[in-house]
Amino acid sequence: MKVSEIMSRDVRIASPDQSIADVARSMSDAEIGFMPVGEHGRLVGTITDRDLVVRALADGLGGDTAVRQIMSQDVKYCFEDEEVEAVARNMGQLQVRRLPVVNRDKRLTGVVSIGDAAVAEAGSAGAALNKVARPGGQHAQ
């Protein structure tokens, strides 16, 4: 099964110049915890609800702080034509719960979560989720 068959296509995109308060409101309104950050049609970062807490609130940054100051710039992504099983394994190795999905022109087309993969590929997603749940990873502080 291809990632394009299971990914979420209704994706909100944050701007690097947007305030973190605005992004937090958008996340709250949409009941999401992850947003890709785009600039000039390109994926330049990601921001999570955890980033808002650990990189902003915990450091005393105000709501007017620009997303670019706290976003993750080392963007991990997958391609929409990749197999779900391979992407789920990669998510486990990277210890991430969500990945932006791009086409071969590297334009954002969606977001895939480990939960999406769990529904599609129970075995590989379970193994990936076990790795993602381990302490450490990209956002460990």
C-alpha cells in the first residue's frame, strides 16, 4: 500500500514568520499537534505542540515569537509513492510520530502519522510505534 492511500490531505501549513500564538490557536482549532512550515512553496520546517512547550514556553518566549525561532529545521519527510511498511520502519528509526508527505517535485501533498500506518499495516506500524515510544529521538530534551 502506498502512503498516498492513507495520508491526511487536509494539511494546515504554518509560515516561518507567523507567531507561535497564532500557530497554537490553529492547532487547537484543528485539534492537531503538528504542522509543516512552508515558505515560497517549499517545506522549510515543522512545528509541534511539544515544540511550543519545550522550545518556547519553557524558555520564557512570548506568543509573538516567530515560528522560525522554534521550528525544527531538519525536516524529515517521505514520498507519497513510497510503501507504507517502509515509511513506518523509517519513522521508527527516526523516532517520529508524523512525517510530511511530498511528491517527487518535493511539494507538500499531505501528512502521514504512525496511527495512519497502524491502520494500514498493523505489523510494521506496531514495530515502528515501539521504536517511536522509546525515550530519546529528535525532540528529546
